[in-house]
Amino acid sequence: MTDKTAEATPRASLSLFDACALIVGIVIGAGIFRAPSIVASQVSTESVFLLLWLAGGLISLVGALCYAELGSAHPNAGGEYFFLRRAYGGWLAFLFAWARMSVVQTGAIAAIAFVFGDYASRLLPLGPNSSAVYAAFAVIVITALNVLGTTQSKRVQNVLTAGLAIAILAVVAAGLTNAAPAAAPAAAAAGSGLGFSGLAVIFIMLTYGGWNEAAYLTAEIQDSRRNIVRALVIGILVVSVLYLAMNYAYVRVLGLEGMKASKAVAADLMQAAFGSAGAVALSLIVMAASLSTLNATVF
């Protein structure tokens, strides 16, 4: 390895815990607070609803293992760009990198930032452009944090991810202990033999999305050939457990019919558990989830 190559290679400063926190943080976004009601409207029974979320975790795990194989065999900061260049040549890899830079990544960052802005505006509105102001502020602060260095950004990510996981578990526990169980659902209407539609699967997989970003961490993880596999497996398992717990709480408190009728299933759960204070708590949790995803995306 030449001196020039050595200087261009990122320093392997991420521990296994850091990598897991980044993966969990980038996957768990605002989707888990909205998508379940959409999925519920596309299934026939509560059992099918929960099994689909479990299946989504298993499918994500299979995909993560494929990325783990690529990442451990070819650890490189270029991630998917590097894989595509090795497999198909520079032209396709260039198109992918250009699309990612100009549309995919920038669009994702903007969308996540506006979710943060929308919920921050509920707590403290700043006028007609409140959401945009909060969104811009979040992007500037998170970008500056990552410019400062990996150490600072990974510490913030660890705190955000740990806090988010604890908050989700607290909401689940509070919802199950403080709210009365939902009434037994009515008999399901006749539908497809599978008991669900493809649209349900699409929204579940979108909610599980983001773990592929681990490909860009392979050059920065200590002992990457082993730890990238561990990080992806542990990260997906943690996300799956949290998602299943959250969705079980939704079903237990609201029931499938209640979820179908809800436009904000998490807000209804919090309302049942905490009353009017639940709206404030939910806003804080979604803001934390948005910042966690934003930091992991910019990272």
C-alpha cells in the first residue's frame, strides 16, 4: 500500500457497538409510527399482521447477510459504488453514485429533516415556515457534527439510538399496562386466500429499510471482516424485536379495526396510555428517531 492510499483510507475507529447503533438508528425512523395503520388496512387478521412484521425482519436479515458477505470480502468506504464497479464496471457505478448524490441521499436527508421539523413545530411553532426552519437547523447541526469528526458523531448516535430504544420500550410497556385491551375484532371480511395484500409487504419493507447503509461503514469498523457481519445481524435483530413489540402494543391496545381507522396509530396509543400528555411524548420520540436517522444518514 502506498502512502497516498494509506492517507485516503478512513481510520477504523468504529467499535461493534458503534456500528450496531448506526444501523439501528438509520432503520428506526418515523415509519414505525405511521406504517402499521396502512399495513393493518391490508390484512385480514391480527395474527397475519404480526407474522408479516416478523417476515419483514427475516427478509431484511437475509439481505443484510448478503451485504455482510460483500462487505467482509471487500471492505471499502465506497460501499455499494465499490461493489457495482467491481461487478459491472465504472459506467454503471458512476450512474449509481450520481443518482445517490443528486437525488437519493439528498432527498432522504430532506425528508427526514422535515419530519423532525413537523414534530418540533407542534411543540414550539416558529411561524408559517416553522417546519422548514427546524429542518434546516437540524441538517446544519448534524452536518457540522459529522464534519467535526467520527468520534463526536458516533457518540451522539450512540446516545440517540439508546434513548430511542428505551423510549420505544417504555411506550410499549406503558401502553400495555395503562390502557384497557381492545375489544375483540369483528370477523374478517372475505379477501385473498393469503389474508394480506402486496401493499402491506411494501410498507413493511420500507419501514425496515436503511440497513444497506452499513456497506459504507466497512472501512471504518474495527476488525471489519468479522464485525460487519455481527453488526448487521445484531442491528436487524434489535430492530425486529422493537418493531414486533411496538406492533404488538398497537394490536393489544387498539385492535386491528382501531388501527385501520387511525391515521396516527402511535398518537392513539399514546393518548390511550397517557392522555393529552401523550402527544408531547410522541413528538419528542419521533424527533429523536428523526435525528437518529438523520445523523446515521449523513454519517
